[in-house]
Amino acid sequence: MADQTKKRYVTSEDLKKHNKPGDLWISIQGKVYDVSDWVKSHPGGEAAILNLAGQDVTDAFIAYHPGTAWHHLEKLHNGYHVRDFHVSDVSRDYRRLAAEFSKRGLFDKKGHVTLYTLTCVGVMLAAVLYGVLACTSIWAHLISAVLLGLLWIQSAYVGHDSGHYTVTSTKPCNKLIQLLSGNCLTGISIAWWKWTHNAHHMACNSLDHDPDLQHIPIFAVSTKFFNSMTSRFYGRKLTFDPLARFLISYQHWTFYPVMCVGRINLFIQTFLLLFSKRHVPDRALNIAGILVFWTWFPLLVSFLPNWSERFIFVFVSFAVTAIQHVQFCLNHFAADVYTGPPNGNDWFEKQTAGTLDISCRSYMDWFFGGLQFQLEHHLFPRLPRCHLRTVSPVVKELCKKHNLPYRSLSWWEANVWTIRTLKNAAIQARDVTNPVLKNLLWEAVNTHG
């Protein structure tokens, strides 16, 4: 009882006031932590904390951190507790499920998926080298380009898994795999990926906080973008100008062609971050990895006999990776969207609303890299992909219990939903007479998802 009397309390409203850089408080299970100075050291980046500051973040903390992370919290505790701390029924069930998975050792049993995938990547790389260096047939070169695209897809899955630390149990090994599978093999910086991907997970399908939905002037999944909203992630205005209006008006036709060259944008984003003034963890290592890619890839292409074949080879290899770029869009473009920062108290609800699963046979799991179980991955990002199919029925039952959406579509259905979402926004973009009033009315009546 003596300890109880020493406790100092704040209300949830008091906690909300501490949500600005330099004054950042969060609570975990009702205990308040001051992360104002520590935020720059956060391994998951600043955006994750800035988005959830001033709130209880228990569910997000459980989702992203192993049990060992709890020991590091005490030094950040500022002595306060949240007086009106409350746990919803959904959160209580979610935490119980996470604890059950932990007791079963699912987060620690990595499986052999990464070893098989890397072996497959190695075989494909050898085949690509043979096809380009030892064969003179244009058909051999085309097959090599297709294999290179598939290699990049599978390598990106490994980079994704290692970025979530689901490949090995040690950080140095994960970092090595990240740099090899990401920077060196695909030319996409793992630092850029972490920067955007962590923000995406935290603010899943928030139009102004989730960078994975901010594709103005090329695409807009919601007419709310027509008001030229400000990206809280990039810190700039997403201007809906005449060029954006024109491009978005035809986005349901240009979606697949743009995806065929979407890889170029990832290269550009990588360079913009690595050579920016932002704080970039392991900047030197990331730049070194990128230089490895931009050494071997142009050198490989140079061995092709003429410029026509070189262009075709590069285009085909990029176009094959469109399969993966499309898949990422299918998981979120047609799901529910919202504006504003995420709310730490409805973590489970926001993940179910903002994601779509892709149904497939188990023998196709390698093709989707586990990300066909998008909801399961968002709820338990530390769970190795070999367990996602196993936990899927449990997650489905929990959604049913709390009357939350669990949407699992075929590949074809997911494409139809995505194109329909893009088409609906495109039709609204063509209205040049009174766009704002009409779009707001349309949005209110036809909220997609």
C-alpha cells in the first residue's frame, strides 16, 4: 500500500499534451515514459514514436518488441501512471494471443524458409550469369531477364523478413542479410525501406501519415487527396494540381504500366534518402551496398551484344518485378482509409481495416513471400512467415468475435477491388467544375473498403 501512495498520476488528456518533438510521452500498460531525448536512438526510427506520442502504445509495443525490450523501459519511466487507463476487450484478446504465441515459441522458431529462398536466389543468379555471359541467343537473354526479376522479388522478401528480424536471432546477422539481399542484390537501401516501412506499419492506411499511400501526382486511392493535404511523413504538401488531375483521371488504365517501371522510383527514393541531410542509420554501409549493386548490374548488362538487347533486358527484368509491386498495392489500396495520426487504443481495429489478405494454396506461399497473410503480418510483424498460415484461422476467429473485417480475396478479386478503387477516384478527378463539394459528398456516401 505504501508504494501505491507514492505513485503520481496523469489523465489520458494530460498525456495527450506531450506529443510534440522535445516533449514526447507514451504510456505502456498505464505506466508513463518520457522518450523526448531517446527518440533519436529508437531502432525503429523517429516516425513510429512521433505518430503515437501522447497515447497508450501497449499493443504496438507488444507487436514490435521481444520480451527483452521490457527491461530497457524502466530508465525512461518518469514516475507517472495513467489514472484512467483502460484496456478494451479487443486489446485484451490481442495481448492474450500474442502471449500465447510467445509461449509456443513461434516468434523464435525461424524455420528454414530464408535458407531455401537464398539458395533459390543463388541458383537463379548463377543461371542469369550463365545466360548472359555464356549464351548468344536472344531467347536465353530474355529468360535471364525474367529470372533476374524473379530473383529480385525473392531477395526483397528476404530483405523484408530480415528487416523485421524474423530471419535470425542476432542483430548482426540480420543486418548482414539485410544489406546483401536489399542493397547489394536489389539496389534498394534497407535504410530507406525501414524508414518508410515502419511508418507504414504504425499508421497503416492513414492518408496523411502512411507513405505507402502517398503517390501524388501518379495515383490517389481517395478523393481526400484532391484537397492537397500535407504529408506528415515527408513534411510537404501533396499538391493536387492540373498535372495530378490529368494523371489520376486515367490511373485505372496506367496502374499496371506504371508498376512495370515502378522499380525506378525505388532507386530514386534510395538515393534521395542516402544523400539527404536526414539522420540515416548505417549510412556508409548502405551506400557501400548500393555501390555494389550499381557495379555488378551495369557490368552484367554491358556484356549483352547491343543496345537494343540491353534495353529489352533491363525493361523485362524491371517488368517482372511489377508482380511484387502490384501485390503490395493489392494489400492496401482497396482497404479502408482515414486521415490523422494512428490511435494507440485501436491498434487491432486499424490493422484489420487497412489490410487485405490474398488467398492461395500453400504451395504458392513462396511466390507471395508470406505477405498474402497481410493482416497476420501487420498484427504480428515479428512472426516468421512460416507460421503465418498456421495462425491465420485464430486471427480470423478473433476478428469474427469482435465483428471486425477479415478480408481474404483471390488474386483476381484483389485486382478487381484495386482497379475499382482507382477508377472511382479517377472519375471524381475528372470533375473540373466543382471538385471539392462533389468529392466530399461522394466520399461520405462511398467510403471504399
